[in-house]
Amino acid sequence: MVEDSKLSGFFKLSRDERVKKLMEVTGLGEEDLEPLINPGKVDLDILDHMIENVVGAMTLPLGIATNFKVNGKDYLIPMALEEPSVVAAASNAARMARELGGFTATDTGPIMIAQIQVVEVPTPHAAKNRIMENKEELLKFANEQDPILVRFGGGARDLRVRIIESSVGEMLVTELIVDTRDAMGANAVNTMAEALAPRIEKLTGGRVILRILSNLAEFRLVRVRATFDKELLGGEEVVRDIITAWAFAEADPYRCATHNKGIMNGIDAVVIATGNDFRAIEAGAHSYASVGGYSSLTKYERDIDGNLVGSIEIPMAVGLVGGATKVHPVARACVKILGVKTALELGHIIASVGLAQNLAALRALASEGIQKGHMALHARNVAATAGARGDQIDVIAERLVMEKNVKVERAKELLDEITN
Ligand code: MEV
């Protein structure tokens, strides 16, 4: 958390100046930010133990999204991704939301589901009842598998049993509902599910095959809403067209896939920066969007003042303890920049970025299209690559776009003109 995430003109600074500014506003020192300032210096021995057959590392650009206010607190948001415009778009949308209070986020708690698949059950309905009769004992046994989680206030909370039809016959699915606190929780719930399996076999008379978490984390939702100022958006017609663009996604899966992809542009970038499992988040998001027919993760309405009100509801299985978040030096630095204390707080921020990203995309698509902004940013990068600094970047970028010649060689010529 920072006092003020606006950092106006941040994008105009050189990279070194941005780092200095970041240190100034977060109070972090060079040693805290070293892994992301000098990613080449990250100890490969650390990475070597994260996966198998390691030969090197893949680095992504890491940018900082500005202007975010979530539940009244300002945050600077690290985003790791390869796609231009995303960080700028998120920052721009957050600017339009902060005028009217920023993002308001709530959650349903850090609750994961683990599934135990049982086949060849002679009397599935009676077996279901037998499991529920033994619920307390089963939950107690599950909790004995993870005393640390229980000590931190988490643990197995509930059980549910479903009988499902499949192409190979009926199956009994026992689902363990676990509060995983600040962990993403995959290890905790998988361990519990594996430990419970023999007891479930005994109670049901069937045979257990799979014991694994579900990424459709429907009990681990984050809900965010924000009001975007109509004037900053570009007026009432833009508000109308954004709502119509969103309605297109609601009505058509071909459009909706791209619409939700735009949401995930922002979400994945923060998930990756903080060392979380972006495949789990992707799986959760798209499967949740498919419940009842594939649809938009966001919704848009107009309030009585004509402002645009956006909301998002999305599973958010992210953690702060364990996994790459604790091991990877860049992820640790990113968590420090965010200043978050709990996984739920991190989830609130990530879902807010998703909403901001979606609003920015819809606004661009419903007005000038995305290519103009894209080219303007690209031109800035080209100007910077050619050696332009500070105000020179804007002047040269504007000329490049005007001349429809966004090339480093031309940027160098223009820089020569300016400096001589
Ligand atoms: C591009 O990465 C994302 C967008 O296509 C999202 C959208 O169409 O809503 C711009």
C-alpha cells in the first residue's frame, strides 16, 4: 500500500527514474527491488529447484500500474506480461474509477474444493448418506493432516456428496470444502483428499480413483464494483456503447471469449508477478464463466447520474504463503511493492485489475478502436529505443504516428533534429 498511487507522469520517466520513484513512494530499498531491477542476477540455483531439467530462465517485462484504489487503499500494482498497452490501459481505467471512490471488493473467503471420485458403489444413495453421517469424524481426520493450517485458523469445514452420471456409469463424488487461509491451498486439499480416500472406500463399498482439487473455486469468489466517471470516459454515448459492447459478449460466445481474455490480460499479469498459478486462475475464471452457459465475468450498468457502473465476480485462488510466491525473488519483491498482508487482499486487487482492464478494452473498442492507442504507445517505445528521453519521447512519438512511420531509424533522425 502507498499513500497515493497516482504517480502522475510516471510513464514519462526513464526506467531508472521510475525505479527511484517506486523506492521513494513505497519506502522500499534497492536491496528489496534488486531482483526485478536486475533479473539477470536472480540466483539460478533457486529456479533450479522449482521445476525439473532447468537450463535457464525466461524473463518478462514487469511494469507498474498506477492509480489503483481498492477498498479505500492506494496500491501500485506490478504486472508481468509481454503485451503492450495492458499496463497503460489498466492505469487509465483505474484513474477513471478513483474519481468516484475506486474499487470496492469483497470475497467469500479462501475456500477450496477437493474431489474424491468413487466408482463401483453398490448403493450410491445409501453411501451418500453414510458419508454424511460420518461427516464430523471425516472432517476431524482431514484436519489432522494439516495442523499448521488449523493453527492459522483454516482447515476442512464441510463435505458434500454428489451422484453424477457419466459415459461409463454412475459415480459418487465426495467434495471436501477447505479454508486454506493465505495459501493457494492445492497441496493442503490434495493431501486431505488422499488421506480420506480409504475411509471413503470403506463407507461406500466402492473404489476411489481421483483425489484432487477443483479449479472451479466457486466458494473462493471475489466481487468488485466500481463507478467510472462518464465525462472521463468520453460522455454519455461512450457509456451507452460500452454497455452495448458488453451485451455483445453476454450474447455471443465468440465475442465473449475475447472479452474474458481481455479481463485475464490484467489478472494473469498480476498473478504471474506475484508467483501464483495463472493456469489455475484461468481454469477457474473460464469454468465459472461457463456455469449456466459461457458468459461475461463482468457486468455493466448506467447509474442515475449517467456514470458507468462495472462489476466482476470471479474465483480467485491465489496465495501468499508457499509456492513460487515465497521462493521466487521477483515475486517476493512484487508482494512488497503491493504491501498486501493477506491472500484475500491480494485477490481483491487482482479482480479490480481485471475489471479495470475490461473497461479499458471496451472503451477503446467502442470508440476509436484499440490500434490507435496501441500505435501511440508503440511509438513511445520506439522513441525511447532511439534514445529519446523525457519530453522528447512525446514529441517524437507524436511525429512518428502522424507520419505513419513508427520506425527506430526515423525516430533517430527526429531525435537528431531536436537535439541539433
Ligand atoms: C487483447 O489482448 C484484448 C482485447 O481483445 C479484449 C477485448 O476484445 O475485449 C482488446
